[in-house]
Amino acid sequence: MPPAADDVCEVIITAPDAEWLAQFTRRLVADRLAAGAHEITAIRSIYRWQGELHDHGEARVALRTRTELVSAIAARADEEHPYEVPCVFALPIETGGLAYIDWILSETEPQTEPPQT
């Protein structure tokens, strides 16, 4: 069966430190949880947390991965991320080049067991 866009997605993660996020991303790619990523090292994050307004710099990464691996990536972030509640969410890929989708699938491993929680 040919690859389909709904087999893959983009996972966004933010972190307070660009180097920490780059190392975390390298581990995800090395462990074949993501095929690759684009990191933006300087973003500004404005949000409310525990009743207070926060405004500070962060880094953001957009991972290319299998949809079925999102829960494993979120579980890894819950274990390793410096934030109490890390920002991790997935965006669907509506359509795309079949060769690129195939590359994402070939560079990631299908989930064989449920992620540890």
C-alpha cells in the first residue's frame, strides 16, 4: 500500500533552552522516533501559568514522524523535559509529496509495543 499523509504528522515541542532541545531531538532521531526536525532557536513565549503571566524566550522544534509514534514522543518528553508540563502536540499533515512521506516512514520505526507511562 502506498504511503498516506495521515500516516505521518508534525510534532511541535518547545523548551526553555535551545541546546537542551537540540540534544533531545537528536535522541529522538537516533532512536527512530522521528525522521528529522526543524528547530527554531529563538521564539518568544507569552502564556499564563499558575495564575501568573509569563513572557520569555524559548526554542521550538517541529518533528516529522509517524502518527503512531506521537504518544511515545510525548511520554519521552514527560520523562526528560525540564518543564512540569511540556508543550507537545501533533499537527496532521493534510497532503504532501509521496517521496517525502515515504522517507519519514522509512526513517522511523513502527510502534511494536505500547509506550511506557
